[in-house]
Amino acid sequence: MTTQFDIKRLVEVALADERSGVELYKAMADKASAEKLTTVFLNLSETEKAHAAKFEKMITALNANPPKGAYPDEYAEYLDALCAEGGDSDAFERIAKTTGDKELLDLAIEFEKEQLTIQRDIGDALGGGHKDVVDVILKEEQNHLVVLSRVKKDLGL
């Protein structure tokens, strides 16, 4: 069987996550003790802002031309679960509880991995021209993971 699923819901979750990411990285920058890490977090915040703008354009396009189609029941349930789990409502509390740069970096890496999962699924579900936009964002998110891993290594954490 198949189920209708409004893919725009998933893009809206990604948009909310990107907007939240802007503020999360600013909060991490404020808490970081290493200057290099503060700079990295502020740069990532700016990149998340650019990602949010791309998702906003995608939502506008989806509003103008909603994708049609149904998904296998299991996949539609999975997409529903992603929407329900999207956004980390306790993220700021988790940042506040960190006790050092290593914990901040580990948390940032965790957030980026979550974003990669959601965005891969968005690209797969959307297909077409929107997938190209998501693929660009995915590459940038993958780069975030690389940057965070490098700075962790550089700082000896």
C-alpha cells in the first residue's frame, strides 16, 4: 500500500533545524574557550543561515508546485517519524551542561550527523531539481563534520 505524504513538512523541519543551528552555533561560540573553536562555530552559524535561506526558497517553490505522489507505507511512516523527531528542543540545555570544548565539539558533531540524516532523506524524497539543492547543502553539512573533526584533532581533544 501507499500513503500520501506532504514532503514540504520535512523541508519545514529542515528549515527549523537550520534556523536553530544558527543560534546553537552562536551559543557554542559564546561558551567555547579556544579562540579557534569560537571562530569555527561562528563560521558554521553563518553557513547554517545560508542553508536556511535555501530551504526557504525550496518551500516557496513547493508551495507553488506541490509534489504529487504517494510513498510506500513504511517509508511514509519513516518520514512522519523524521518530522516528529526533527529539531532538538533540549539542544540549548545540552550546550549549557557542557563542561569544556571537547563536549561542545562532540555535541556539534552529533547535531551535524542528525542534519545529514534528515537532509539525505529530503533529497531522496524530493528528487528532481530540489534534490540538486539538497545535495549542495549535504556537501556543506559533510564539510561541517570534517571541519569539526579537524579542529577537534588540532586542539588535541
